[in-house]
Amino acid sequence: MATELTWLGHGSWSIAAGSHQIVLDPFLDDSPVAPIKADRVEADFILVSHGHFDHVADVAKIAKRTGATVIANFEICQWFADQGVEKTHAMNLGGAYRFPFGRVKMTIAHHTSMLPDGANGGNPAGFVLFLPEGNVYFACDTGLFDDMRRIGAAGLALAALPIGDNFTMGPDDALEAVKLLEPERVVPVHRDTWDLIAQDAAAWAERVRAETRAEPIVIEPGGKIAL
């Protein structure tokens, strides 16, 4: 069964990998663009990149309802454990672990990570998922950094990159990120949730086609990508 990725708007994803359901950074109930709400999401694992409200808002309610394991840095795992989440798996930057659906590596991200109540959210991160059909890189919330070249050296079937600007990379830096990563396909995310991060994704995709070998995929919230 092929892996299928569904963009849930902003930085949120639902990933069906074989018989396993993975959710990344669920921000659904309060998101103005999410196609579904948290009570309709199934999850065996929840990946959390950093502590900001628009990435952790629905983690605890999904984890408690589904029994999912939260995968995040140590500080965020402890924060959710204190909220009654029973299953967590703490990681840290550069570390990798093989889960039932595939191997996950936590990568660096240049951002911040304070949790909604002011608690220490540890270091922000991205993730590389090593899946049977290909490797997928979720840059999550980050600025451009040259070590993306090393992340791409693993060989990427797909990269999900923020292009919204202001809080993350904008279109120009995201284009440079594609050149460093050299993925087969790339999808622009963390955009158009609010006017502050509105971007012309189609125009960015044309630049990707003109200046790189990657195939850009522009989808709207609820859109799916098959590996």
C-alpha cells in the first residue's frame, strides 16, 4: 500500500504509511484553513516539530482520544506527559529511531519553540521520514540554512517547505532551499493561513520549474500526494 500524504493546511499533515497513521503538527480546530477538525483525525503517532500554538494546539486531544504516541524533543514530550498524554517518545536533534512505519530522523531547524504557557519548548526541529517508497523531508518552521545540502544528500522523494515568509522562509529562500536539497518533488506549505503569510504558490512553483530539477506540487488544504 503506497504512502499517502494529506496536507491539512498550515504546517499540518496526515500521513498514511501502510497500516499506520501519522499526524504532523496538528493545528486544526482553530485553523481558518483546516479541512477537518481534530475529532475526525486518526493517529497512531503524532510528530511535533516545536512548541508554538499553531503546531501543538490539538496534539493532546488527539493523543488522548486515539492513544497515539507523541514524538518530539524531550521538553515537549515532558510537557505533554504533564498534561496526561500517556505515550511519548523523546528525541533530539540529529537522532533517529525506527518506528513501525519507518525510520525518523530529527533535523535542525532555525526557529524558536516556546510552548503556549511560556514553558521551555526545547529546540525546534524538522523531520526526515525514511519510508519504503522514498524519503520525505518536512522542514517545518525554519529559515534557510546551508546544512540543507546534507539533509538532501540522503535522497529525497519529497520535501515540504514553508514559503509564507515573516515567521519562516519566504519564496526566495525556499527556492534556494530546493537547490540545496535537490528533492524529486517539493510542496509549498505554511502559507495562506492568514494574510500575513499569504503567497502566490503557483508563481513560486513556476520559479522552481525554471531554476531547479524538482517537480513542484501545489495543493490546497485537503489535497493529497502519493509517494
